Amino acid sequence: MTLTASTRAGSPLDRPAPPPLRLNLLGGFELIRCGRSVPVALGSQRLVSFLALQTRPVLRRYVAGTLWPHKNEARATANLRTVLWRLSPLEIVDVAPNHLRLAPAVSVDLSDALAAAARLLDPAVPLGEVGFDDSLLACELLPDWYDDWVLTERERIRQLRLHALEALCVRCTEEGRAAAAIAAGLAAVAAEPLRESSHRVLVEAHLSEGNQAEALRQYLHYRDLLRDNLGVEPSPRITSLVAPMLEFVPTT
């Protein structure tokens, strides 16, 4: 049975439920209770953040080894015990004999964003039911943190955001919502200027609205970026979208 990290006496059923906690990881660590930020020491922040990124309970030994990779097992385990003791008043970590997990009552901004992105990428979910807010993924995961486990997750989230923005652009284009499509496409292009798929869906959004000049301008901008940065040309797939107009563009 899962136990809380609290050391107070009595059955959990005898105590009132703690106020809900909101954990923000995008743009920086912040723990909020009742609308107020809760101070958390850096070592405790690392444990809470690591658990928030897991999809299931994880072994205590694995947590200790990941968070303190340069310590021997005994020291890493001792460090983990100390952090759990410091966090116990917050009741934010569920502690079992061999496993740890973030308490289910803690809501996490990243989890909300990932769920919305997954709905957006699922064609079976109507666009009106997606509830995707790009601002949820607009910020980096824990900027200025350089642990390997953070860097890996940060890149995964960046890729997911790009795919979500492109999907949003495409779906809005298909539904005739040109302004929303273009806004999503521009956000994707701004996030990764050399990513062709982002430029392509943005060109298609312009064309769907009948703005051939805008589509051509976007293509030429992308072509110049590729030439200047990589010394290559755009693929035939994106070039074919504006091919009829290219004959009017001076050769450079």
C-alpha cells in the first residue's frame, strides 16, 4: 500500500485532505498552494521535478542513482532520505517501501500541455474539443537546468510542440480558419526556423486563403535561410507548392 511521506501520527483518514498543489515546470520550477508560491529547496525541487516527469512509480534506488550519479549508493540513498524528510510536510510525494511517485493530487502544467498536444495530434478528436493552448508549451522545461534527464525530456517536449503546432496549422487550414492556421504556422517557424515541415504547412495555409504572394514570400524566405545556413535547396515537396509562381522570380 502506498504511504505518504508525512510522519504525523494517525490514519490518513483521520486528517483533512491537504490543499491542492499546482506544480509548474515550464519556464521554471514553481510550486503553488492556494494561489501562493511555496518555497522549495533546490535539492527538493530536483526530486519533485524528476518524479513529475515519470509515468509510473519508480524504484527508490533508481531515483537516488539518477539524481546523485556521482555518489556511491549509500550516500545517494542517504541524500534521498534527507530530501524526502524535508518534503514530508508538503505531502507532495507518495512513498512506498521500494517506490516513489508524485502524489496524484498534484496537478502539473506539463502534464496538462502534453495531454492537450496528444488530443491535437489525434485526428479522431474534433478540433473544437482539443483545448490546445500554445502558451502551455511556449516555455522550455526547467530552463537553466542541465541534468541529463532534464535535457532529454526538454528535447522531447520541443519536438512535440513543433509537431503540435504543425498539426494545429493543418487542421485549422482544413476547417477554413486561416488566421489561426497562420498563427500556428508562424509559431512553429519561429521555434525552429530551418524546419521545412513548418514552412510547408504555413505556405499551404497562405495558399488556402488565396494569398499567393504571401505563400511565395514565405517560400523564398525559407529558401534563403537554407542557402545561407546549410548551402542546400528546399525539397521538391515544398517547391511544388509555389512552382507556378517561381518563373516570375528573378534568378539569384
